Amino acid sequence: MAQLTAAGFAGWLNLTYSAERLVDVNPLGVDKATGIRRGLAVLGRTPQEAVAFGDMPNDLPMFACCGRSVAMGNGHPSVRAAATFTTRTAADDGFAHGLALLGLIPEPRRRPA
């Protein structure tokens, strides 16, 4: 990302990390929150009614857009800090556990090791 920024791309593209060595490149002003707002408008729902799950900095605009946000347990520190809740890792049924933390489903049984 530093090379793209130094080359001047940051001025007209949205650059965010989606993995340690993977950068999302979108038109300026377009991010995950853009898609969520459009989808919610089609469904007739407000952003406050939405829940976002994420693990990397490219999820932060989505977290800011939604009423509640859940960071995966192995998520980037900035994502965990911005989240309403932090759940377990994906490998440890974190998505289901996050839904349970929100009261949307019963607590899942843990898989045997």
C-alpha cells in the first residue's frame, strides 16, 4: 500500500488492507459501507438495524455504517477496537458465537478438539 500511496494513487483511489499483504482498491468514496447502504435501501431497512462482521481494516467503514459490529477474535487490533463485540476466531465458530452474543441465535455447541 505504501508503494501505491507514494505513486499518487491514494489521491483518487480508496486503498485499504483486506489481509496482511492484500490491498482492496476501489474508486474514491466506494467501500463496504457503500454496498451495505444500497442493500439496506432496497430492503427498506436502516443502517442501525444492520450488523456487520469483520476482521480487517477494510471492514471499518462497514462497522461505522451499521448499528452493531462484531470483530472476529483474530481480527486486526483496529477492527477489534471499533467493534461492539469481539467474538471467537472463524475456526472456533466465531460467526455463530457472534450471532449468539447479539441474541439472534442460541449459543452454539463447541466442536470437540
